[in-house]
Amino acid sequence: MNNTFLNSAMLEILLHIGTSFELKKTVDDALLSYVQQLDLAGVILFEKIKDSFIFHSAKPKILKSDKEVVAILDTISTDLKYIEQSYFQKSLPFIVEKNERYYYLYALEEFGYLMLIRHTNPIDTIVQKALRPINQKFANSLIACQHVEKLRAQDNHLLQQSRLAQMGEMISMIAHQWRQPLGTISSTVINMQLKLMSGKFDLTSKEGVSACETFMQEKLENIDNYVQGLSTTIDDFRNF
């Protein structure tokens, strides 16, 4: 790769790094650019989560069907401390050659690791060196995305807590507004029951029946008014 093509390829990769503060888009854009500009068979990004990794790949079938890649990953996992001391601390990639396929593992600070996979022809040494600042920028972009996602999660948590607090206050206010009308409705019902049980209405005469109907109608209208007031309270809080 001559200098013109090298500079063009590195520039294209740089332009596709940090395109978003959303981790998935940042990963997808950058990995696809690595594959296209470096003529790779595949690229795998290892996101470190506590004591395990989440795998991102520009060609997912690599992880699913390639037993050789899985074997390489097992080897790297076993010798990771040695690789970090002998290669990553010196800003060098760890390179594995197997069956005319080349694997280049780069450290991306605390985010994780980046593996570039190339068929037949190895990546030029000058390209390997040119990738150092690009990978550094990629690592910084990934870490920034992680921080943004954490902040968003914290904001969402605080927002949820605020909403729950507001709901609690609203329920308390509704309970306060409803307590008196509900008590009045209960008293009205008891009054109606006592009137009927006391026998004060002579239901054998038209006058008694009429008086009972008038009494019941008045009380039912009172209850309906109280219920309408309760409904209005709900509407007021709903529109708040």
C-alpha cells in the first residue's frame, strides 16, 4: 500500500470513528470502515464487561462458523496477561498466523480489544503503525459512548424516581380531596338505610310512598353530585 492509498484509507477510517454518541452506531460505522479500507476478512471488537466480554463483529458469521477463530480466542484468553505485558504496553499488536490467515489483536484501553483478520496477505508493518493513533481515537470514542450511556441511564433513573415521587404526591392529594366526599356519601347511605329501617314512611299509603320517593330522590341526587365532584378531581389531576 503506497503512501497515497495509505493516507486515504486511514482518513476514511478516521471519518467513520466518533460519528455518534450511541455505542452501536459508533461500533457499526467504524468496524465496517476497517473491513473496507484494510481489505479484511473480518473484524471483531471485544467490549470488556467486568470479567467477561461482549462481541461485536462486522461479519457475525466469523464467530458463529469459524472454529479457528474460536480456538485463537481461547489461546488469547489464556495468555492475555503475557500479551498485555509483552505487546500492548509497548503499543504493539499481538499477531497470530495460522493456515494463511493473520490475526491482529490491539488493545483499546479499558474498553477492550480489537481483532483484525486478514486472509493470505499480512497487513504491512507501516499500516500496523499507522493504525495506532486511529485505534487510540476509536478507543476514546468508545469510552466516551460508554460514559454517555451511563449518564443517560442515570438521568433516566432520576427521571423515573422524580415521576414516582410526583405520582406519590398526586395520589396523596387525591386521597385528601376524596376523603370528605366519600365520608359524606357513606353517611348519606347510612341515613337512607336508617330511614327505611325505622318505618317512618307509611308505604301502605300514597302519601307515604310519595314522601319516601322524594326523600330517596333527594339523597340519590346528593350522592350523584358527590360522585361528579370526585370525577372532576380526577380530571383536574389528569390535566395537571
